[in-house]
Amino acid sequence: MSLLDDAVSVPRRTMTLFFLIDTSGSMSGNKIGAVNDAIVNVLPMLEDISSSNPDAEIKVAAMEFSNGTKWLYNEPKSVEDFKWIDVQAGGLTSLGEACLELNSKLSRSGYMKSASGSYAPAIILLSDGGPTDNFDGGLQTIQGNNWFKNAIRIAIAIGDDADLDVLARFTGNSEAVIKVQNIDALKQIIRIVAVTSSQIGSKSSSAGDTSKQDQVIKDVNQAVDNIDGASTAAAPDSSSYDDWD
């Protein structure tokens, strides 16, 4: 009997990708339609990343927020088991409540209870407006959460009315806020951010000063330069249109 016969497979760690989706009334029509379409189409890509990674399994969790919050499932799902349920738009923008709800799930008693251990999550926030509730209180609460502090945090600002300052406060870096101004750009950016965050977030940290957050920002910003209708919030506003037809 060889030593290989006695080898025991090591359980893979978990990396959870969170989608936080503004489903307020202003997201109705083509905006929410593009979000639904983009996430459906990116899931097979995330499944490929997860299945080819011997060290980490990718799980997905999605929360919509408008007049309150709602999780699509009551726990993160393995990406191969996650079936997207189209969300509809209507109501206000309860981003402060969304922060509080996310905070409750970023804990060992919530969604971070993998028996094999968890990498810090990746969080993608999509919004086209400004909060209509107590965002400051919700943000202050979640900023004390260690999972949130170490998470990859990227925000997608949809259209000219998105509150860039609020999104930058959520991510902690204006370069982590990507502005999109048309349907095509929105679909491309959701795909790029989800894939890049999953690839980097599900790997062990490399030595050096570059955090996973910084690496994702760098890679996403390089991609943004080649997409018409997309830019970072930190860059000068060179676009002159906001087209959702």
C-alpha cells in the first residue's frame, strides 16, 4: 500500500459572493432587466471558477433592498446550485437597513459558518440612487464587522443619479465605485466585477502589500478603460450621456 492510498482529501474553504441589489422604483424597466440578465449569464462562469479551484468553493448570496430587504435564499448556495430568481423594482431605497441585514449575516451564526473555514467575502453593491433611510447608522454598524472590513467591496453606480459619495463610503474607496451609463456597460461591468472578485477572493492572499480589494480594483479599473459608458467614480467625468433605452 502506498502513501497515496492513505491520503485524505482536504475540505475546500468557502468564499461567498454577495450581490446587494437596489430594487427601488427608479430601477424599473431596462435597468433591473439588465441586472437580471447579467447575473443569469455570469453564473456559469462562476461555476467554472469554483469547480476548477481545488482550495475553495464559491457560494452565492443575493439580497434585494427597497422598502426593506429580502434574501433570494435563506442561506448562501453553492454556485452550481444557485438558480437566479428575477427581481422586480418598486419602492424606496433602504440601504441603511440593507447594511444592518448584511451585518447580521456576516457572522459565524449567520452565513459565515462553513465547517472548513471561509475566505473573506466579496460584496457587490448595485444602486441607481441615494438612501431613503438611516444609511449613516447602518454603515457605522457594519463598519465594525471584521468580515466586512476584510471583504472585497465593489459598488456599481447605475446612471447619473446614483449617489457616488454614499457608494464610496460603503466600499471605502472611490476607485471601487464603477459608474455605468447604459445597458451594455452595466451587463459587462457586472460580469467583470463578479468574475474578478471570485477569482481573486477564492485564492489565498499572496505575500506583499497588495490586498485582495486593491487587486480587484486594479484589474476592474483596467477593464473599465475599454468599456464605452463606464468609468470609475474617482476619474474625471468624461461622459456626456445616460442612456437606458
